Amino acid sequence: MQIWPRVFLFLVVGYLTMTRSFAYLGIPQAKLFIGELAIGGFLLTRPRAVFDRWLTALAAPSPLAGFALAFTCFLAYGSFELARGITLGYSTILALQGFAFHYYPICFLLGLWAGGQDPTLLRRLVRAGAWVNGIYGLLFILFLNTIAIPLPGTDVRLLGQPAGSAVFVIGLLSLEPNLSRVWHLIVLNLLVMLGLQVRAEFLGFAVGLLVWGFFGRQMGRVVAGVSAVAALLIIGFVTDFQMPAPSTRGGQISTRDIIGRVISPVDPELAAEYSETAKTTAGTAEWRIVWWRAIWNTIHDSTETALIGEGYGYPLADLVGYSERDIRTPHNVFFYALAYGGWIGVVLFFALQATVAHLLWLGSKFSGTPCGLAIWALFFCGAFFGNAFETPFGAIPLYLISGLAAAPALMKVAPYASPARAQLLSAARW
């Protein structure tokens, strides 16, 4: 096995397990981080693996042509917004951080290459990630969350909050033919997901599970997965299980608190009957809605900003006085794209995602499993309540996994029953 597929496996597991803490590995003072260093290293050592495929897809019809064109337009538009923001006098550092939204999709091409080189990589990635995320996540909930030591030179915690439970559960359900051999990993990651009580992850998991069940004709396994989650919640409710939640989340871990968190954005008063922190959790939804409304109104003040946004580097948090919180994303990919790139940016982003979804659907016809499509749907839905596409710990693993899952779609021959054979043939082609 070559070194780069191993590097990509390490990146995906690291990002999904330790999120922001892992993203800051590198040289923070120079704004050089592990993901960007890995992307740059690959492009320097294997440029033809990316650029030959990209340019060939632009020049001749192929399954990759749609993505190649959409990515080229998306990257070019991001470059325009980067230059515009710097010209307008905004912070160059903030402008470059915003521009990452446009170059992260190159990881899809890296994933396509890695999927061709190693047809077993996606399954091994899911198995390894399930172990690491499950064990680390449980330890994080129990005591690691109390360790507030920062990474040197930053204010970021050394031990980040895990976020890969839903991804690895869907991956196990999709890629493991015998679930009796991995049931413990599924339960372990479900416990971590429930313990962290991240509503965007709950929503993404539900949507991803339905997509996998529908397109994979596995609704029976969907029912089994939902039943497993329901059983855990019922056991917690009957036994009145409670324990302190991680310091990064607050409140308690209990069935009642989970119910309260889920319904608090919709009905805070009803949520208060289940959770003492209902007012706080409702507030985390309210501050986002206030920000989204301010973005919508500001962007539509003029035709120019409605079309092309404010440009990268624009102090978006100042719209609602959130600048002291050091945040530059409104935790909603639609409003992120709209704020910085206007409606043109929104259209280009959704066009790009449509091409990724199409390739994942084609890939599922060859591999026999819609694993990649389900994981993409998980991220996509969660991105409307989180920061998946504009941060490295969301975008890089998503595009790498998507590339691995879509690799069979580049086949120029009829589908094969064996995903390994399909990917090996794809590797030979390229």
C-alpha cells in the first residue's frame, strides 16, 4: 500500500475524531495546518494524479465532466471573491480562510485517486474510524473533556470533541456484510453520539440512514438501527440514567435531556419540562436565526451584494455584534455562501454538490452500496445547522470519503458485482 492512501485514512479518522484540535496540528503561527500541508504535499509529489484527470474531464465527455466543470467555476468564483475582499480592505487572513471553502473540493479528486489505488481503503477507514472514534469518544465523555490544555500557540483545546459517530455507524451498516461482527462498534458509536447530544448530527444521521436504506434497499436494517437507538433511549428513561455531560456541551446526559435538546428550538416551554438547560439550548438556535436574518437583510440591501455578496474577509459577525466570539461562519452553508458570494455563489455551490451526489449515485451502482451517498447526505443536511463545508474538519473528510466512494463511477465498462474488481479496473484505467 502506498503512503498517500494511509495519509488520507489518517486525515479522515483524525478530523472526524478530534475535529478542531486535529485541524490545528501543524504550524498555527504561520497558518499552516495539517490538512493544507497534506493537500499541498500531494499536489507537489503527484500533480498528474489530480490535474491530468481534472483537465481530461474538462476536455472530453466522461462521468467526471460535470464535477470538473462545476469545480472549475466554483474555484474561479472563489478566487474572484478572495481578490475582491482583499481589494476592499478586509483582513487577508480572514479572506484566505473563507476561500478554503472553494479549494477543499479538490480533496474529492484526491479521494478518487486513492480509491483507485486501494479498493479496500474505504472499508478499512470505516472500521479503523469506528474503533478510534468509539473509544476516544467514550473517554472524552467520561473525563477527557475536562482537560482544557490548549495546543501550543493557540487557544484551541488539545483534545477536541469527536464528531464521527454518525459517519462510522452508517459506514459499518453499509460496508460490513455481517453485522454480528461489528455490533459492538455500532453500539459504542451510538452511545458516543447520544452522549454528545449534537442536534445537527442527529438530523444528519437520520437523513443519511434513510438515504442509505432507500437507495440500498435496506429498510430492514434502517428499522434495526432506529430500534437500537430507541432501545438505548428507553433503557435510559426507565432507569432514569443521568451523568454530567461533557464540559463542551453542558447539562446532563439522559433521555430526558436529549428529548429537551431536540425540541428546544421548536418549543422551549415544552423542552423545559424535560431538561433544565432547555433555555440555553434554545438560545443556541436563536442566536443563529438572528444572525441568518441579519445576513439576509444585509445582502439584499443592493443588487450588487445580492448577486456577488460581500467578498471574503468581510466581518460577518459584526452584523449582530458577535465579533468578540471569534467566529466567521453562521453555521449554515446556505447563508455562508450567500453572505460572501451572493446568489451566484449559492448557485455554484449547489451545482457542485449536485455533481458530487450524481457521481456517488453512479458509484453506488457499481459498488452495490450507497454508502458514499448516505454519508454525503448526512454532511449536507447537517451543514444547514453546522459548519461542515467551510471548515477543514468537515470538508476534507467529506470530500475524501466521497471520492473513495465515487471511484467506481469512472469505470468505462459495464458494472461488476465486486466493488474491489470495479475499483481495480478503475485504477488500471488511470
